[in-house]
Amino acid sequence: MNLIVMKDYNEISRQAALLVAASIALKPNLVLGLPTGRTPVQMYKELVLIHRNGFVDFKNVVTFNLDEYVNLPRKNPNSYYSYMQKNFFRHVNVRKENIHIPDGMAKNIKEECTRYEELIRAKGPIDLMILGIGHNGHIGFNEPSDEFVPETHIESLTEKTRIANSKYFGSLSKVPAKAITMGLGTIMHSKKIILLASGRDKAETIKRAISGNITPRFPASVLRLHRDCTFIIDKEAAEMIKK
Ligand code: F6R
């Protein structure tokens, strides 16, 4: 596992955006795994800027989002579908048919998980996977658990995650209880993984991810077994790493 510590949130965002753009320059039909949440917002802004300046073309890029809430209509502003349109897809030229986000409103959610997993297998492997990290070590919505769940599946969100996300929904009761997420195996099959983290509130999380036990109780710890995984974090998030 590689670690890059940069000055602040803006720097890690720019670095991540440049990495994505460079990867697309090398492979125009890149298969890109994408996160939502607070952390990647600035990376998406930077990517939009790079695109507007003519330095990156998403025409042949294929994207797979990590996760989506179950039972939240796509048009709901808190759905990850809406988030992606607002922060990224509306501003760049990824083809509609190349955008993949799990359908949290599918009639049969189990079948939707299988469909999504098979689609990633058919179009993948994912060349470049961008991740954020939850305070409890979740990646995608793979919550702490007794075992690593390999494939795309339905996940019950922990209280901690629902509380963290309630700031977007206005109240805890409005946060969906379940989500569809890529599994840890799906994520680990990606050729290259970049994890972004920013802020003091992530310092303890990063310390555990880097130096704690590798355990499904702290899902991000599994990334240490990946051949090409880089954490790009700011100084605040790096504060508790032993020098
Ligand atoms: C969302 C996702 C989550 C977030 C994590 C951190 O698609 O994959 O694992 O990356 O919850 O969220 P923020 O960036 O809001 O702290």
C-alpha cells in the first residue's frame, strides 16, 4: 500500500483529478469506479474544470458507482444518482449508456445486485477505483461485519453511518436503512485503487486502516492486501500515523 500525504483537501482533490485524467489519457476507454459523499466533491469539480479546458475526454469512459440507497427514488436529491448528476455527469461527456449506478428502486433488489455484479464482470475489471472511507472503516457501503462479503449485495446501514448521513436528509428517520453496494471482492478486483481522506475527523480511521488488524470488523483494512492501492490524504487525516 502506498501513502501520499498532501497539504490540504484542495491538494488531494486536484491530485486525484489529475490521476483520473492521466489514466484516461493513457486508456480512453477506462473503466472507472466512483464514490459519492463529501470527500470527492472537489475532485469532481477539478475534473469538470480539466474537461472544460479540453484536457480530458470522457466519451469512451465507462463508470460504475460504488453504491446506492435502497428505496430512495433516483429523483430524490439525496440519491447517489442525483448526487452524481449534480456533481459530475451533468458537466462532462460520459455517455449515458456508459454510466452505471445500482438501481435502489428495482423490484427485486437481490436480482439487481446480481445484475450489477455481472455487468461489472462483463465490462470490467475496473481499471481505476476511487474510494472514500467512513469513520467506521467502511468502503462503499461495506459496513463492519464478521466476514468479508465479496460481491455486490444489500447492506443494512449501521447507526453510525445513518447518523453521519442524516445531515443530508434533515433527520435520522429519513435516512434509508439499506443500500446496495459493490462487495469487497468487487472492489479488490480493481486494477488500481485510490482512497481519499481529508480532515482531522478521519485521522483515527486512517491510522486503523494503515496499521490496525486486517479484519472485516474494519473493512478498509483489506486494502492493504491489494497490489496497487494508494491512500491520498491530507495532513489532518495523517495526524495519527506514526512517523
Ligand atoms: C459513498 C461511499 C462511502 C463514503 C464514505 C465517506 O459512495 O462509498 O464509503 O466514501 O461514507 O463519506 P464522506 O466522504 O462523506 O466522509
